Amino acid sequence: MSLPSLAIIVPCYNEQEVLPETVKQLLAQLTRLQDKNKVSDQSLIYFIDDGSDDHTWQLLCDYTQEHPGRIAAIKLSRNKGHQNALLAGLMSCKEDITISIDADLQDGPENIEAMVDAYHEGSDVVYGVRTRRETDTPFKRFSAETYYYLMRKMGVDLIFNHADFRLMSRRAVEALREYRESQLFLRGIVRELGFNEATVEYERLTREAGTSKYPLRKMLSFAWSGITSFSTAPLRAITLMGMAASGLSLVFLFWVLYIRLFTDNAMPGWTSTLLPLVFIGSVQLVSLGIIGEYLGKLYQEIKRRPHYHISEVRHQAPEINPR
């Protein structure tokens, strides 16, 4: 039985500080797997430059020349976001196994071997699951765990504390190719595939260099995208808010009638008029905002624009020494 080929996919955006260490560790891990006869010599590391505006692409071009046949570099025409860059790598590679990992090395390249072992044991999808978040700030740790909790409560099927460090077999990647939605949320889509799954637990490490490319604004945007892509719970919440508002309005109506008919305290006042208007107006605005989010997604899906455009590919074939 021939050994499977492995593609390690690394999305990059302004990662010039961390790239030297990333290349060093990933090449060492790939060599270790080949020496142990777990993957073939046709394995590759794919770096996807997501429209970086530093020296990331120049460094990647140099690495393809320094390590022919081991590193491939793909440059997107502009910054399209982490999920689209990851998809570009998955759709471009032809290897038997794909493993996606972030360039910051916080997921630990040494955990790749355990994923490959799980593949050899029959798993088509292997999730990297963080057991501890000691390297995260208290706020980031709290917000991340709250996010996973809320997603589950809203009916979104996610692996708790799993980001985008995962292994996928060739048939899993080909199944993923059939998903055409514009709003990508791969953590949820991969769970929809339904193939044999396994998990590999690890402790999240500190960033080797550079800064996080997911500030609070992007994290909140990504979280909201995942919720609206995989759950209609916000729409159901609108119905519940409407019912609650109707119930409170009915109670208020009975209270006003009681004051008017059975007491002498009926006095015209702005409070009894303003409070219901503010309450109902707020519910309506929130409802319209949520409905607008879903209509916006429908608008984007109908246009069917491509997820990315590849402007350049660098891959130097290894030299073959004649016998």
C-alpha cells in the first residue's frame, strides 16, 4: 500500500516576523513524518498569501527556491479573509491528506503527527481541540468560551474549542467543494460532511512573533457570521420578543383601564405614553436589523461572486539527479 501524500495549508496575512520559524518547524515536522513512513515524499507545504502588504510574499518566493518540491506559495489578488484564504489552499492542493494550521504556530506543529495517525486509523476529519487557553487574555478566553456556548444553544453544531486546525481526507475535501455559499464558516460546514471523525487535544501555545490578525472587531464579525449562517434562532427570537412585547402591552392596557375606570388618579402624563413607544420602537429596530442581516446574506448568495482570485503561484519542482 502506497503512502498518502500530505498538504499542510498555512494561510498568511502580514506574517513576515513569524515566517522563518514557521517554515523551519513545519519542514522539520514534514521530514519527521516522511522518515517514519507515515506520508510520502510527494508531500507539500502550501502557504497562502492573503493579500499581505508587508514582505510576506517575497519571503515565500525565496522559500520555494530554497526548498524545491517541498514548499508551494499561492498569492491571492487581494485580502479576502482567513476563511477564503484557507479555502483557496484546500481547493488548490491535490494531496491525499490536508492539514490546515495558522502561521502563528500557536496550535503546535508537533500535533500534526497525531492527526496523521488518526487518519491511518480510519478518520476522514480530525479536529484539533484546545484543552487549555492559558496563553489567551482573560477577556479573549471568556469571549471564546461564551461564543461556543451560545452557538450550541442556538443549534449550531460545533466542536468546542476547535478553530481551524484540522485534518481532512481527500474525499472530505471533495465533498466540501460542493458547498457553494458565499458566507464561509468552515468550522460549521466541515461538521456537515458527516464522515468519520476524531479529535486531537493539545495546549495552545504563545505566538512565536508578530501580532494577532483577529482583533475584537473581526472576532465579533466572524462570530455573527457563523450564527447567521447556521442558525435561524435570531429570527425565532424576534417572534418571542414580539410576543413578549404584546403581552407587556396588554398588561399595560389593563393597568391604564383600571386607573381610568376605578380610581381618580387618571392624569395625562408623558411617562405612560413615552415608555411604551420607546419599548416597542426598540424591539422593532432590533427586529429589522436582524431581518436585514439575513436579507443581506441572501443578496450576497444570489450574486454568486467567487471567493477569491489567485494572482500568482510559486512552486519549484525538485531537481532529479540522473543515475
